Amino acid sequence: MYALTVHNNPAVFPGIADAAMKCLQDSPYYAVRTVLCECDNGILFLRGRLSSFHQKQVAQEAVARVKGVTQVINEIAVG
């Protein structure tokens, strides 16, 4: 499990998980579109399975910029 703490992103609004899913759906990496997102008090959890560590990082970076996300817990399995 990897965690990414996001600084200077304090605004929280409903629909953070939906906004994160939209970021993943807009990714040019088709595989990351299968990742699931759940949010709890600004902490975004990424879950699913991808074929490479690079894809896992792409997913994490894509959602880190979502307004209201204070931390990303990346539980994506690789393999």
C-alpha cells in the first residue's frame, strides 16, 4: 500500500470519489479506467488491479489533483 499526502488542497466537497473516477475515465491509459475510488473525509482510496507499477502511479497522480483530496491511499494490486 502506498500513501500520498496532498498539501494545500483543503477544500472538501461532496462527490470527491466521483470526481476522481472522472479523472481516471479521462486518462489515456485505458487500464486505469477500471480502478475504483472511495473517499472518507478527504482521504481517497484506490482499489483494483493493474498490470504495472507505472499504471499504478499514473492512477495515483491523476487523482491527487482532485479538489478536496488530502491524502491518497493506493491499494491497487500489481500483477
